[in-house]
Amino acid sequence: MRADDDRIVLAEPRGFCAGVLRAVEILDTLSRGEEGPVYALHAIVHNDRVVEGFKRRGVVFVEDLRAVPRGGTVVFSAHGVPPETEEEARALGLRSVDATCPLVKKIHDKAVEYRESGATVVLIGHPEHPEIRGTMGFLGDSGRVVETPADAESLEIPAESADNVAYLTQTTLSPDDVEEVLEVLRRRFPKISTMSRNDICYATLERQRAARDLARMCGMVVVVGSRASSNSNRLREVCVKEGAAAYLVNSAEEIPERVFAWEGRIGVTAGASVPEELVDEVVAALRECGVRG
């Protein structure tokens, strides 16, 4: 932890993880080197400031590959895409550049191994998150998604397949949330297996540990990040579980008035898709409103 002044405490680590930095650098390099516009399928990462910055430089974000002209260059986001998307890009005559986080790629590889072994794979995560949608594309009919212990309790797997069940997790979850789901799965499917101890990425775990320490030091925590960002939401939840009042803000303009009125220490952390400039702006806004020693 680093005290920015007597009352503002900054979490370390915070902000960009290696996977996000890699995706941003890939898109940055392409946008500077291509003669025509570069296209990105979905947001390259879950942060409005990053996306808007690329738009100002001419990057075109699309939700459908058919919006990219034949011969165009399209970048796949850090969250990953299902194999069908890669096939569609080839069929449309597009040059695709994969900016998927390497850790997500490892999950895809595990998914293929499980599918080829004949296992029924339970994927723990948020059903609408792009990472989950991408991984499900590698699992096909062998995959099932559960988000909560209740989902795991109601999961239907044929009796003849119950002894060959495996699980994978979304990389940006909280270990506590995963363990709650696993307790149910282990009880229902005692032979459930996994290829690794933990699919949650190390950067996510580091940031959650730092947020937990921050919440124990401060009664109030500001988490800088998008509401669409799974890892940013988990940071806020970790702080709340430690008893701190925690608020997720996309920018300094979203800081609630009750934060400025707080008389104790205020912690500041940021999701893995957040550039440091946004953290600096939040700290500056707190200072301007008198949050000092």
C-alpha cells in the first residue's frame, strides 16, 4: 500500500494487468501502422476511456464481423472469442489479429482437452461475460455454465455422465465465490476434476488481496473501473466483505458525495482494465474537495 497523503491510500498492485496491456499494445501498434482503419470486435477491454481513445485515433469498434469490409483487419479482444468467430472472419476474407489474454487461451486449451476426453465440463462464471461465451465455443455440447451455488444445485447431468465431470472457471472471479459453487459441485459429483488448482489469473488474485488489505485499513474505498468489468466488480465486493463502504466509479465525475464527506482514510484501487490516468484523476478530485490530512 502507498499513502498518497495522510488520508488517501493507494492499493498496489492496481490497474492494467499483463493481458490487458498486451491487448492494448497490439491494437495501438496496428492502429499506427495500417493504411486503412483497423477494426475491433467488441471493446478491446472493459474501459470506456481506453475505447474512446482508440476511437479518436480511427479504430472502428463493431459488434458484427459483417460490418468489416473484405480485406480489412479486425482485432479480437482480450476476453477471447469462440472458434466459430475465427472461422467467420476467414470466410469473410478478413485479416484477424488475436489479442486474447494468454491466460484465457490456456482455459481454451483445457476446454478442448476436456471435450476430447468426453467429459462434461462445468464452467463457473457469468453467462453473459464475453470470456465465458468464448470458452463455451470450445466446449460445445459438453459445456454447462453455472454462476451461483443455486445454479450448481439445479444443474442437470445424466447419471451415466456423472462420474466424468470436470470444471473450469472464468479468470476474473473471486476465489470465495468459486469455492461456494465448488462445495455444491463436489457434493453432487464427488469425482469432479480439474487440470489445475486455480484458473483465476494471478493478477486478479493479487489485486483482490490488495483490495482486501486496503479495506481493512480504510473504512471507505473507491474502486475505479467499468460496471461491465467483472474483475472491477469483484474488487468492490471484496472490500464490502471486509466491512468497508466501497463504490465502483468509471471516472472522477462519478464519485458519490458521501465519499467526499468521509472523515477517515479513503482507499483507492482500480480494475485490471483501468489506465493509471483515471486513478490520478480520482485522487486529484479527492484532494480538490479537501480529502487531506
